[in-house]
Amino acid sequence: MSLKERIATLEEELRSLAAETRDEAEQLRVRWLGRNGVVTVLFEEFKQVASEEKRELGQVMNRLKVSAQARIDELKNSAVEAGNGTEGTGDITRPARTEPVGSLHPISIVRQRIIDVFGRIGYTVSQGPEVEDDHHNFSALNFPPDHPARDMQDTFFVDLGADMALRTHTSSVQVRVMESSKPPIRTISPGRVYRNEAISARAHCMFHQVEGLYVDKGVSFAELKGTLDHFAKAMFGADVKIRLRPSYFPFTEPSAEVDMSCSICGGSGCNVCKHSGWVEIMGCGMVDPAVLTNCGIDPEVYSGFAFGMGVERIAQLLYRVPDLRLYWENDVRFLEQFNDGAFRA
Ligand code: PHE
């Protein structure tokens, strides 16, 4: 085989060189370009070539040497470092591996949406402890000492000294805000609450609330209704209507339950609204003057309204969740249905 033919064969071979690791690439370098490497040997032989052929052959040989160097460098760079498994630049055009993505829990999604709706109309977010004293959870809110809500049936008492319990609502946070700040107060308190109830499709011993409070001079019931109407439309769409039914809470007077036209059947009747066309979404009322007094706010000067809703309930209506227990089971088949894209790459 002439020198020229051997160069052509080597050029061919060069193209199919491969190395998995940097060590393998280094071995290739030795074999090709080392002291006894094939290219080096060729240059030795080149010395014997007749001088009239040297010019042309020399160019071909140099080209082989340069491309052997380049090819082996390239292999070295893309090879996996032997031993530590670090990848080199690899093939950056390969499609990425798709990993399963997580998603926010439906309760987190809906709680945030509620906060956003009120945030846009000027409500701040307030937080308080989940283990609460009797004063903030009950007494300041006008619960008489023998009120059934204080009973063991409803409240989880905690063995942490007298009168400590898991809060049964986040109205306790509103008491804390009124005690520590001056009107105007416009705040919502999202958080976990606890009630000693048997767990079923319709009830759980812990759930999430968002309660709201607005205290200022001249706050009226009409403003309460307007605020809640705005909330219902912002959450469920411009077509829904609300209606207020007289009710009773120790801390509001007058008090009302808020119904919304059923967002599922549009009011024509379905099993979610039990064919009434209306679904209950929250409680509300004007803050009882006695509560304002208990919290150091003069009811002769200020008035206020309050409302409170269950996040599970709102999520149930938004997403048609048939059983409240699903929120706590962490079944991925349930949870992944709420992937709203927030965590997608
Ligand atoms: N605290 C009440 C509850 O836990 C809800 C509510 C809040 C009602 C504010 C009226 C005013 O159900």
C-alpha cells in the first residue's frame, strides 16, 4: 500500500473513532499521535519520500495530523470522565428527559385565588396561631360561657394550660388584628381550623378558612353585600348571583348565610345544589358592637363587617370535588388533575 493509500485509509478510520471515557480518548491519542503513534510513524516514513512528491504528500499528511488532533480532542471533551460519571458537553440537540412534574394542591390554588381577589380590593393578609386561647377564639367574639361551640363536641382542647384549644375558626385572627391596630382595618385571615367532627364526605375535623374583616367609619351592610357579590363573580364568573339569608353568629348582628346561584347547573337544579338552584358558600354579618368594644374599638365611631368561608367548599364548587376526604388522601390521580401549568417546564 502506498503512503497515499494508507493516509486515505487512516482518514476513513478517523471518522469512525469513538471513546466512551476520557481514558479511552487518551489511549487513542497515544495510538495516533504518541511517540510511536501511527501518524508519527508516517512522518518518519515521509523522510524517505522522493523530493518531487514531498510537496503534495506533505500537505495531505499535515491535514491528517490536524484532523486527528481535532477529532481526538473532540472525543475527549464529550467523553464521560472515567470514575466520577460527569458528562461532557454530550449531544445538546438530544430531546430532554421528561420528568414528572408536581402541582399545587387544589386547596393551595383556591386559597391563593381568594387572597388575590381580596388583595385587589385592598385587603391585607393576617395570620395568627393555630393553638389559640379561649379569649381570642371565643370570649372576645361574644360567645357566652355556655355556648355549645365551646363544648367538647366541637373543640379540640389542648393540654397546654387553661383554656387552650385548636382554633375553630380564623375569627380569632380578626380579634388579634383589632386589638393591635386602629381602623381603617381591611384584612383577610386564611388558615387551618379544627373541629371535632366525624370525618365523612361532607365534613372533616380540620379544614381551611378565609375570613374577612372591614372596620371603618360608616361601614354598611350594603357594602358587605357588594363586596361578597364582587367576590362570587370574580371566583365563579360574572353570571353568578348571591342571596343573603338571615342567620345567627354570636359575633355579628345582623348575621347572614350567603348562597350563590349554583355554579354547576346555573341555577336550574342539580344534585350539588340538591335541586334548589342555590349553594351555601359562607357566613357573614355586621361586627357586633360588643365585639368592637371587647377589642378596644369604639362602636359609636366605627362599624364593620365580617365574613368567613371554607376553602374546601369553594374548591369543591369550582372543581366539582364529590368528597371532602379526597383533599387529604394525597392520591396522585386526584392531585394531578389540578396541575394548572404553574409548574410545567
Ligand atoms: N367564623 C364563622 C365560622 O367559623 C364564619 C363567619 C365569619 C361568620 C365572620 C360571620 C362572620 O363559621
